[in-house]
Amino acid sequence: MFVQEELPETGYAVIRCHDYAVVAKFGSFPDGGRALMYRRGDEISFVPLHPDDIVGTPTLFTQMLEKAGYRITHCFDTLQM
């Protein structure tokens, strides 16, 4: 493994697998077992998740409803007043 960039002496780094490039560096990792990670350029931020938090996309929830037997109708993004 040949990392394309210097690793920090302390903290953490996110390394892209296909070319071993360091895509982000951060100083600490959040406490707890789960967190959402957001990246903007080489800046990283974390949002801790509570044990009962559910993470998913609107597509995921639509597919879950369809598999449960609901018929999903698509509506407009804007309401006409």
C-alpha cells in the first residue's frame, strides 16, 4: 500500500481504496457506536446518532412501503395555490 499523501501524526484519515489518496483528515472520532459523516472538500464533520435513529433515503422508505403492499403515488414538488 502506497498512500499518496502524508498522514497526520495524530487523529484520523479517510483513504480512498482505489488510489490510496487521503480524501479527508480529522482530529477526533465521535463517542458512541454510530454517527453520520459529512465531507465538504477535505473537511469532515460528524453527527452522532441515537440508538433509535433510523437512517435512510426517501427511495428506501418508498421501497419499504411498496414491499409492505402500499401503492405509492408521486406528487408534484411544488403545490399550486
